[in-house]
Amino acid sequence: MSSADKTILSVKNVKKHFPIKEGVFQKVVGQVHAVDGVNFDIKEGETVGLVGESGCGKTTIGRCVAGLEALTEGNIYFDLPSDKIALLEDSEKQDDKKVSAEQIEEIGNSYDIGKIEGDLFNHYRRNCQMVFQDSFASLSPRQLVSDIVSRPLRVHNVCPENEVIPRTINLLEQVGLGAQHLYRFPHQFSGGQRQRISIARALALDPKLIVLDEPTSALDVSVQAQILNLLHDLQKKRGLAYLFITHNLSVIRHMADKIVVMYLGKVVEAGNTEDIFANPQHPYTKALLAASPDLQSEVTSGMAALDGAIPDPARPPQGCSFRTRCPVAQPECGWEVDDVVRRLEHKDSIFNFLKEVDQSDAFNAKFTFETEAAANQLMAAMKSDDIPDAMKKMVSKLNCDAEHVTVSFKPAKTVPLIACGNGSSARCVLVNK
């Protein structure tokens, strides 16, 4: 795996929100924050691993990079020259004297995949390909392998018609198949062979970047090793850059140069692979390592595996999004009214008598109960061990007036990514400490 200086892909503050619609007229009533401000770069010949639990936004990022999803906000720059990268970095520092709005607009119109058109977009399409998780669903069941693999060659007019089949055979041979497989349908192959066909199709246009979305998760362990070795060999021969999306940390450790750890649409830790495995900084990264049995003998994270469900991405927690499951949560992680409900939802006797919740924002709410006894029960629960001490310290107001309980928390800001001593960056208040 190479680490060349040329940046192939630059993801800047990417956000992707999906609307929640209800009713006959499909009125938008909310937004699912699938991806919420993600930044990373991929260099030529480099593999960047994107890891996290299901639902953290990994696949959505992959689809955004591949141009299959329009961004809500942010930019994805492809094949950006180093001098243009320097201009963007200056603009992020808000140095108006150095960078003009016209320069930024010119960079966007030439390199931003959401703005480029015509020949520029065709150039991007040729150089960024994707291998999907489900190899059977991503291959047309009505087409022969010869049609599937050769289609990119014909669409982009890469070669004369009489050279299409020889080039198709050459592509199949590069992935361990051959001419004898040309005139078969996808259902006639095993899972590993179908994934090889998907890889051959992705290689057809000689791309610079391939997005690999869980390429081995549906395969047997022995077949996984074959596909991973194939991807590694192809990268060395062709100088490919990979965005490798997976939940398998043992795979990422052997494939990736850098790791981006995601939780609830945000990057919680990013850095060089060996730095993160040797000394993880974020509690979520430590918990992922603890939950991977293949790594327990090699990596000591000092953290127990996670309990509990991921919060609703339509209402992501303020402050640190991981605090609702974090065993070492601090007062300054940021607490809100929804945390009260999460902590006490197992106490049905309290909320069975809840009449109304008047919530002006995430940090202030007024609970109205049917009886004064139920209101007193919430007050008692707020002072009990059901509420962690870190959360209690951030309560700025707790009043009970007959059937009404007013709860207020000190407002919190989103925890930023902070440079760590191990060379990585982590979104955790403990890093400062």
C-alpha cells in the first residue's frame, strides 16, 4: 500500500440528510441525519477504511463519493491539484485577503463532483467506480458476464468493437476468471466468483479510485481472504486508491493505511491504522476493538463491549453523540432533555401518566402529568441513581409545581475533532484532559 503525495479525493464537511415525510401530501416533518459533517482525504495508491456499526452512515458516504447520492451540504473534490488544496485550506481559515469567492467557485466548477458537468463529469465517472456489498443484486440477472463486464467499455467508447471481447477476457483473467466464463449468467456463479465479476467491471475503465462497500461481508472466510488478496494485488499493480467500507476491524487492519471511525453520521476518530490500533483514543473506538474477537489477543482497548441501541438519527444527541452509551461520559459531553427520557423509559409508571411535554429546545422542557404523584415520581427519579452523576451536574433547573416538572440543562456545543498524542484525531472531551 502506497502513500503518494497526490490527493485523489477530498471530502469536505459533507452532510446528507434524508427527509421524513408523513400524511397524504407527504409533508416533510423531519430529517434523518445520515451523514453530518464528515471530512477526510484519500491519496493516490492509498486505502482509507471507513468503519462503524450498522446505521452510522458508512454506506451513505460511499454512495455520495460515487455520485449516487446528492449532497445536502459540503463538497467532494476529485483529483484536486495541491495548489488548489492550499487555496481551500486558506479559505477555511477565512483569510479573505488570500482567497476570493471567484477562486473558490472556479475550483468547485472544475473539481467538485456535485457541480461538474459534461466531459468533466464523464472523466470523474470513469475514474471512480464502486463494488457493492450484494454481488448478486448488483449484477443484472438477464445479462451474460460478457455484457456486464464490457458495458463500461462500450458506454465510454474506450476501444473499437473488435477489441471489446479480448479486453473483457483480459479483465476476467486479472480477477482469476477466464474466457470460459464469458457466456454464463450471474446465477451460475458462487458468491466469490460474482464478486470477482463486480471487481472486473469496476476495473474496466482503469479508474483511479474504487469504493468498496463491504465487499467480503457476504462471503465465507476462505473466500474473503482470496478477494482481499486479489484487491491488494490489483492495488499494487495499478496504483489504485480504495475507500474500504466495512465493520470488520481485522480486515481493515490488514488493508487500510488510514482509518475513519464513524458514529451516528459523524467522524469520532481518524488517523493512521497502526496508531489507532496501538493506542485508540475515543471510547467508541475502544469499544469496537473490544467487540472484535479476532483482535483481542493482539489489541488491548481497556473497554468493555457496548450495550444499548444507537440513538434516533432523526434526533441526534447534542454535544457528544456517543455519550448516551459511553461508560466514561463526562459532564461537559453535553446533556439534554431527551437523555431524561432515555434513562427513565424503563420506568413505565412515570410516563404512563405523562400528559404533555412542552419542549422549547433540546435543553429545556416542561413535563405535565395527570397527577401530582406522577410529577413527584419524576422528581425523585431525577435525583436517584438512574441518572448518572455527570448528567446531574449539568442540570441547571429542576422544579416541581403541582403536576408540572420543569427541567433545564446547561447548553452544549458539538464536540470538535481534536488532535491526539498518538497522531490521530478524536471527537472526545477526554482528549483535552
